Amino acid sequence: MKKETVEWRTVASVDNIAADRPLEIIIDETFLLLVKVMDDIKAYQGLCPHQFARLSMGTVSEGSIHCPRHKACFDVYNGKCGPGWQLPALRQYHIRVDAGEVAIAYPLSVISPRNE
């Protein structure tokens, strides 16, 4: 994360994020997606990079976020595009969870992808 003043904005309760349905939040007109991954929470871009469908209208199953429009899928652990599609990985954002509350770093900050 950049070395600048970061504000942590509470955006959701962990209890509001279902294991099989992503939760959409909007910050500064940016659609974001919160997903529950085991006991962890991840924040990704909320629009599919294919045709910008709202991923919150899709589902989470079998370790993937499924786009509602054309069924492209993205790994819940790292945002990488699944088989059958050649799309960029979803941008992942810095968050923290404290006392059951999910907060996101503001200004929004993308986690640099790892070369895996």
C-alpha cells in the first residue's frame, strides 16, 4: 500500500456476507465486491472485466466467483480468471476485519498481484 494517510472506512458487518453470495458495496462510484472465503473476507472489483456485469448478481461456489452474464469465473483466493476465459484477474483491494466489522482502505488501494 502507498505511504500516504489511509483512512479505514467501515463498509459491512461480516455477518452480512453470505458464503454463497457476494456483497456489493459502492465507494466513490466504484463497484466493489466482498466475498467470504472460509474465515476470511476478500474485496474485489465489482464489475466483470468482460462486459462489466455486476458480479454481486452472480454466485460464489466451488472456490469461484461466477459472473451472472456469461458465467466467467474468478478464483475467490486471488481473483484470477478460471478456465475457458482469458480475462484479467479481478483487482483486489486492501481491507481489514476487526470485531466483526469490515473496513476498506481509503483512498481505494489495489493489492499488487503476485506473479504465481
